[in-house]
Amino acid sequence: MHSNGPRLRADLPTPALLLDLHAFEDNIAVMAGHLKARNKAFRPHGKTHKCPEVAKALLRAGAIGCCAARLSEAEVFAASGIPGLLITTAVISKGKIARAVALAASAPDTMFVVDDRQNVRDLNEAAAANANREPLNLLVDLNFGRTGITPGQPAVELAQLIDSLPNVTFRGLQSYDGAAAHTTPFDARAARTAMTMGKAVETKQLLERAGLACPLVTGGSTGTYRFDSDNPGITELQPGSFVFMDMEYGTIGGPDGNEYRDFQNSLTVVTTVVSRSPGMAIVDGGYKAFSTDRPFTPRAVGIDGVVFHWAGDEHGRLDVTNASRDVRLGDRIEFLPPHIDPTVNLYDSIYVLRGDRVEDIWPIAARGKSQ
Amino acid sequence: MHSNGPRLRADLPTPALLLDLHAFEDNIAVMAGHLKARNKAFRPHGKTHKCPEVAKALLRAGAIGCCAARLSEAEVFAASGIPGLLITTAVISKGKIARAVALAASAPDTMFVVDDRQNVRDLNEAAAANANREPLNLLVDLNFGRTGITPGQPAVELAQLIDSLPNVTFRGLQSYDGAAAHTTPFDARAARTAMTMGKAVETKQLLERAGLACPLVTGGSTGTYRFDSDNPGITELQPGSFVFMDMEYGTIGGPDGNEYRDFQNSLTVVTTVVSRSPGMAIVDGGYKAFSTDRPFTPRAVGIDGVVFHWAGDEHGRLDVTNASRDVRLGDRIEFLPPHIDPTVNLYDSIYVLRGDRVEDIWPIAARGKSQ
């Protein structure tokens, strides 16, 4: 970190992302320990953090690699020396396919997903130019409402096409059901992921009956990891949000019907009160400081009775009529973000705190890398 | 621009921001011409674009400077040589005040806003350290629902405090009414801004009666510029969104009761179809490609009958059942963003197009600079 930067929580310029290192380390230990005990591989999703330092902390805890939502995100991780990359969205278009081949040449264990026959042929053709002549590693992406191909026979046929071509290799299935991650309550979530993951496991069995090995079935999320890790057909999990958590993930429900408490909130946004009038405090965080895709607003921590209302691109309006303490101009107030991934994507760096001391500043090197 | 980058619209990696240079130049000519004809100064707001190249284009058209929402944004503009900076939110906290003084030392025409007596005293004290010994230029920010001090006597007393201190100079009033900008329809908008700007002009008259010159009254927006520029008490306007426009500004209503058409939509987000299933196309733009703070979703351009639904951080789901043409895997679809400022803040650069040719790539150098 910059030796002349602020060293204390109270001195950081706001709005800023603050990481509680203790909670973060606990979250990683819980997830890594759970998966290790169940003999599942752990390839956490980098789209949450976009930060090579977080990916490295996960590798130190036993992760075998890092997922990336997009090629450009994976390129940043690769440049930081992160191994075992899996790009979880299909790589489409000539320009990106050429870049994918270049990435695989320098990081041969990189995996890509496919859901379309022509895309498989395009990748195979481009991979002929791969400098190290190793085939591209492909997973067949299964569709549970967004991207992917229909599980069962259509997926088997796509795998057979891959198997028939010289410059691509079939490695397995990606089974990601985004809706399962947020299904509430706990039991309904268990049922939903059992249903969708069941289709992936059936597809794996179909493949094996057709004589095609399917060594890898990857999927799962912060919301479903307990269930998926007990599913013998799943080989690896790719949860992301557990490192930081957010308000939304708190609401999906734990086994006791209360808040989901498997992981702690480790990331907050700190703001400053920049204007004060009766009953109201304006903070310096608005649409550019928090993502707004959830139907609730940021929750203040360390002070009760404060209600946040959006007040434009750069401001939040706090109703402080019932605040548990005085709120004065210049006060710093921290908030839990409603949704973590797109909030992190607004910032250039994470301030890493041990208590009130800034231990490090981690660049969010893949911020904005959605291409 | 990078000589080896893509030269054509169809080759740009998606999602990406595309600027139609012709529409952009027209928008600037319309606003600059309108204000020049009414003898109003033009200090457009940089929070929309955060891009020094856009600020320079506005200066070439006659702008006298550039507003910045925050100190860190202004620091980026100053580093690019943009003169006449006005930071439209109060600078609070010791660390930022020291930076403000440093900025004013290198760019002495920079102006700051205040709404609090202690903040004025803090600025005065810090400004004693200003290397060039010139006082800080301060505007009193008037409150119309967010930041600022109550217009009338409270504002006068704050101006008198500034006038009594050696290291700060009272330059005038900032009168920004964010709600007026989006008041619908046209006539209601005219009435609202006449009311709030009227309070600013009354405050100016009170100041002059108290013997304090008030050379500057700044405010106004893309939605209210027609009315504010006819108000003899207003000296300068600070609109921002007109350079690009967006879906929301289209809906505020023109004088004929139809869409607001004073300016053209010049900025789009281009996406690629990355997965295709019956009736549905998945594009590679979601919460990280568009801001989501408006109650509607991006609108496709160049194709009719397509409905965009949010599908997570990285994806949009298009209902293409009634699309006016075939939508295939790999197709590129452009969208108007619902809200321009926080959408621009998601990207590192703007691809500048003349027709289908990439003429330039402009860094959004102040992206993420919300501190």
C-alpha cells in the first residue's frame, strides 16, 4: 500500500469500500472448511470481487482456481497469476474468440463454457492457431432460465460434437441456477437446487452411458452450497458472494427460519454527512456509491433508527428523526450495501481494515471488465 | 487512440459505450447557442461525462469552465487542464479541505460551495496555508430539498460570515433544484424552477441591499435551461445531461406535450447476444452495464418489439417474440440507457463514432471519482 496514504478508518476519503479482514477471513475459512470436509473442489467466483488479492486469499485457503464472468475479467486474473480460470459465460464473436485462444495459450488450464453448436465449431477452428497446440477445455453450460442448453439429450449431443473435434476437449458440465441461490426460505431453496442439480447429474449419467467421460460438474452459490456439497454428482462449487455478503443474502433465510447467518457481512461503504438540516442528514453516497438493483436501500451500521433514501447520483438522504445518537456534519456513517457484486464494481479499490487500522489497499483490478 | 484497436462499430468488444459524434456536436451547439443568445454564462456539469475530452469540446463551444460533483472529480479535470472548475457539493473533513486548498493553489479560479458556518471557518483556516495566498472562492449553496442553506436571511448571514474572513471570498449563490429538472409536464417544470430560482434571485437582492455584491448565481439543468436562461437574475447555467441524454430525460415532456426533443440521444450501450433459446435472447449487459435506478429498462434501438428484462449482474433477457427482425447468436444490439450519469460511471472509456467508424476513444478519467 502507499506509505503516505491514510492509516486509519477515520481518515479515508469517502465514499469508500471497507473490508473487515477478520470477518472476511472467517467467511473464507467457513466455506473452504465445509467443502474440504465434503471432498468438493472449490473454484470461487471472481465476479463478486474482481480483485486478484481476494482470489489469492482464496487460493491460500485451498481454492483450485477462480471463476470469471467474462473474458476480460479472466484476462486480469491471469495477468495476476491466478490459475484454474473458468469463464462462466460463452465467448461469442470473432474478436473475443481470438483473445480466448490467446488466453488459453498462456494459461492452458483455463476452461470455457458453450451452449451452441456453431460456437463450438468457431472455437475449434480458432484453437487450431493455439501456440501450444493444446485443445481448448470446454464445459457444456446447462440452461436453468438464462444461458445454456437444455439438460439431457441436447447437452449430450453438444458434448459429442466437442468430442468429435480435434482442437477442443469436453471437460464436463456447468450447472448454474441463479434463481436457486436466492430462493426463500431454506427448505424451498434446498428443493429447488436439488431439482436443477439433479438434472445436471442425470445429464452426466447420460453422457457416461454414451461413452463420454464427464469429470467435472460445477455450479452452486453462496445460497445453495450446503445442499450442493452433499450432492454426490457435483464435483466442484463456484460460490462468490460469501466472501463479503450483503443485505439481500441476509434475507434468504437460514435453517432456523431466521436471517441467513452462515457468513458475516465483511464489506461496508463508508460515507460522510455533507449537509445537515432539521431531521435530515445528506451523505455523500448515492447511485454512484451503491448499486440500486434491489428493492431496498442501504442499511446503516453502528447507528439505529436511521432510514436511507436515494437522493440522486451522489447523495443519500437520511431521515435521522429517530436516530439512536446525534448525527452531525462531518460524521462518518457506514452502510451495508443491498447487493454486493455491482456495488464493488463501482470502486477502484478496497480498503482492508484490521479493527480501525488500514492494513492494505487492494486494487479492484477487473472493475468494469464486463467484456 | 490505440492504433491497433478496432476501427469499426461492429468490431468493438461489448458491452461498451458508443457516442454518436454528430448528435453530440448538435447537442452542444444547441445548448451553447441558446445560452449565448441570452447572454448567460455556460458552466456545464462534468458529473454526467467525467471525461476531460467532453469538457474540452464544451470549452471549444464557449463554456467558461466545468462543474464537478466532487473534489476528486475536479482534481481529474484540473489535471487535464480544464479551467473554471466549480465543485457543487460542500467539501467536508480535514483531509478533503487540505486537498481543496491544494487544488485552489494550482487552479486559483476554482470555486467551492458551502452551507455551514463551521465549514466556512474551517476552509478559511486551511486557506491560510494556500501557497499563492489568494482567498478561496466560495458560493453559498441554497437548499431546495437536498444540500444547502435556507434561502433568504440565513444565506445572507452565511455570506456575511464569508465576507468577514480573510482567506475566503464570497462570489455568489448556487441554486440547484434537482427535482425541478425532472418535473413533468413542461408547464409545471417552468413553474417549479421559476419558484425556486425566484428565491435565489430574492436572496441576491437581499445581499445587495445588505451591501454585499453577488456577481454570480449559478444553477439550472437540461430540463430547466429554457426557463432559467430567461430569468434575468441567473448569471450562469450548469446543465449536464444534454450532451448525451437518456430515456428518462426523454419522458419529461416538451412544450407540445410530447417527448422532450431539445436534444438527441447520442450515447448508447452496445451488447451482444450470447445465448439464444425459443422466444428469448440473452445479451451481455446487466446491472454492471446499465444503472438500474430508474423504474424502466433499457430500450433497444434499431429493432422494434424487443423487451429488455434484467437478468442479473452481467445479463439482460430479451423477449424477442415480437421482434421486428431475426435475433441470432452473436447479433449486436444497442440500447438507450434509462439514466445516463450513473451508466457512464460504469465504463472506462467512450468509443467515439462518426457513422460506423471509430474516430477516437475517450477515457472516462474521473470514473469512480465520487470522493
